[in-house]
Amino acid sequence: MFTQVWQLFTSTLAAFFGVQSDKNRHRDFGDNESPIPFIIMGIVMAILLVLGLFFIVSQVTS
């Protein structure tokens, strides 16, 4: 279970930065896997990025 979540996280993180390899893309979507977990992980990561940036800016400006 943890390895699947870790693989989902690393694949989403690589795609976030645009460095996802073709091999990993085929591993993730080659067996007609659902994109829903990747979409949810992407949304969560985007929210964490915005919250992190908000926290950093609020600390710098205070």
C-alpha cells in the first residue's frame, strides 16, 4: 500500500515539474489505469504548494 502511494506521489511530482519519463508514464497508464488518483494527488499537491507559498510570504512580510 505504501509503495503504491509513494509511486503515485513520485509520478505526480515528476509530472508536476514536467520530467516524467516515458517508461514511468507507460507504467502508470499502460494497463488502462484510472487517472483519478493522479488527478486527486495533483490537486492535493497544488493546494499544499499554494499554502506553503502563502506561509512563506506571510513569514517574510511580518
